[in-house]
Amino acid sequence: MPTITLTVNGSRHQVDTEGDESLLSALRNRLGLTGTKYGCGEGQCGACTVLMDGLPMRSCRIPAASATNSKIETIEGLSHNGSLHPVQQAFLDEEAFQCGYCTPGMILAAVRLLNSDPNPSDELIIEHMNGNICRCGTYPRIFAAIRRVGGKK
């Protein structure tokens, strides 16, 4: 079993992986970071979204071995010193989840959006969040959470 080095949430990890193991599988099964979810397995639903070098990526479609030179951030890496990231807090404040399965991917996609545009238009929010599926249909509350952080209550 080959060993690779992954930088996840600011820490370097030596990870034994199967030959074609996905980054999602390595994060969940090798590092115990279960916040990243398996949804469709085809990169279409967004449940497995992580930030790689600051960009939202579908970890179910990325071979773990190809992520060795990237900085990976998962939902577990957003909070610091016991305080939630502002987007996490906004999702709580707006009750922007129901079952919660899509929430980690939604939050990471929203973090990227707000990092690139701290006050996005509604159109940009829709465009950027497109492809992250919420089966419970909490989209209005998700938009409200993003607007809350972006200063558009």
C-alpha cells in the first residue's frame, strides 16, 4: 500500500492509500474526517466538497495521490479556538440545514465565494452555489446565511 503525504487543515499527514483511492475515501477512512460526505460519487451533488488550494473541489472524483501538493481544507478545519467560522455560524443562525448532509459542502462552497467576493450579488450566489444539491430544499435559508455573512441581511 503506497504512502502519500496530504496537507489537511494545516497539518501534514502520512496516509497509506489504495492505488486509486479517492481523496474523499482517504479523508474519511484514513484520517477520520467524516464531515466530508459521500453523495453521488460522480462529483455532481457537492456533498464531498473540500477546498483545495482555496478552490472548491469534489473530493469523490480526485485521486488521493494527486492531492499531495495541495493544501486541503475540510469542514473540520474551519473553526478555530472553539469558535465557528462566520459562515458556519450564519448557517446555524439562519437554520440553513435540515438533515445536514449537504451542509459541509455548502459551507465550504460559500466560504470560497465569500473569500473571493465578500459582498456577492444574489446572481453570483446562485451561480457559485449551483451544483451543490440540498435534497431538503433549504435553499432560501442557505442564501440568507450567505447574505448574512456578506452583509446583506
